[in-house]
Amino acid sequence: MSMLEVHQFPCLSDNYGYLIHDADSGLTASIDTPEAEAINAALAEKGWQLTHILNTHHHRDHTGGNEALKSRWGCTIAGSKGDRDRIPGIDVEFAEGDIFPFGSHEAQIFEVSGHTIGHIAYYFATDRALFCGDTLFVMGCGRLFEGTPTQMWGSLSKLMSLPDDTRVYCAHEYTQANARFALSVEPQNDSLQARAAEVDQLRAQDKPTVPSTIGQEKATNPFLRPASAALQSNLGMTGGELVEVFAETRRRKDNF
Ligand code: ZN
Ligand code: FE
């Protein structure tokens, strides 16, 4: 069985495009479609034919290329059942617990509402690869446009339960700004300080900070750390309910 190949490339101002490819079957999927031209260029560069689009949620910077790519490639578009009326060209509808077979690989579907309702994530367990859209970012999480803090905390808790070496392929390069906020709410965190310095170096060389891993996120991402005594104390919420600490952290980020 061949490895799942992941090809990552920048799109729009701060999105990442991802092509995943199974060499045995020749299948190629685009995770979201921020920009058809950039995705076509990446396909040409790799010599791959697009067979699937796997959408994480309905926002335009994730679905904007669906129709152009479908008309060029005749590919199958999959997305959340909850987004059936909001994802252009959707053919296959997923819900929590569904399995998407992809050659010799398979993705588990997680419902991760919060940023939007019906947002889904794709987890390739044997490859330890998670495509989480705008739910979890490096040292951040998506803004709560449609869901509640309780929903988002439930979604992030699911992702936190994945193995520490799971690679987190999120949809945006927001890391440097996220790190500045993270340091403002948990300056005592040594792992966070080290990671923030590393991120500054990568960005100074114009290199991506994505993917990270679940282990790194649990150590540095304030939205996964409501149980941290230092974070709770800095927010004046010592002993607070985890979901309340998460909600307050998110509120502060919205106003940072
Ligand atoms: Zn979004
Ligand atoms: Fe987005």
C-alpha cells in the first residue's frame, strides 16, 4: 500500500490548498477549492487528474473553485449533509462517523460545528493526517460565525483525542497572529514561547508553519488548553468549567 501523498500550496491571500493522491489507484482529491487556477496549476505540476473535491464547509474561500473544477474534470464533490444547499455542485453528503474510501486509504468524517454549522473534518487514520478546514488552526481556532462555544469546544475536544503525531493540515496561515494572542493569555508557557520564536523564523523566510501536530497544538494552542492552571489564572477563572474558559478565550481573541 502506497503512502497518501499530500501536496500543499498557497492560495488567495492566506489559504492553503491541498491535493491528496493515492498512487496505486491514481485518485486525487482537492481538500476545499479556494482558487481553481492555483489548483489546476498544482495538478499540472504533479501530473495528477482531479477525481474528488472534499469540502470542509461552505465558505467561499473553501468552495469558490468547485464549479470550475467540476466542469473541467467531472470530479465528484463531497461535503457535509448540513451544507447540502450551500456547497456548489455537491454530489455526496457526509455525516459524523461516515467513512470515505480513497484507494487503499480511508477518511473518517468528524462533524466539527462551531465556525459554521455542519463543518466537517477528514481524518486519514493510517496516515495520521487531519484536514480540519477552519476549525483548528496552528495556535488558534476558527471564529464562531454560526455555532456556540459549547459546540466548538465539543468539536475541538474530538480533534484533541486524536494521536499526538497526527499532522494538522488547517486551511489558513494565521499562525503568527495566533501566536501573539496565545502569548498574551499564557505567557508562562515555555513550549508556546519556543514555538512562537520558531514560527517567527519560518515566516521571516516565507515558509509555511502548517502542518503542525495534535501534540504540538495541545501544548501551545490556548483554545485546547482551558484546563491549564496558568491560563485559567490569567483569565481570572481559576477552577472554571472548561467550556467557559474556552468561551472567554475565544471572546478575548475576537477583541484582540
Ligand atoms: Zn471559513
Ligand atoms: Fe476560511
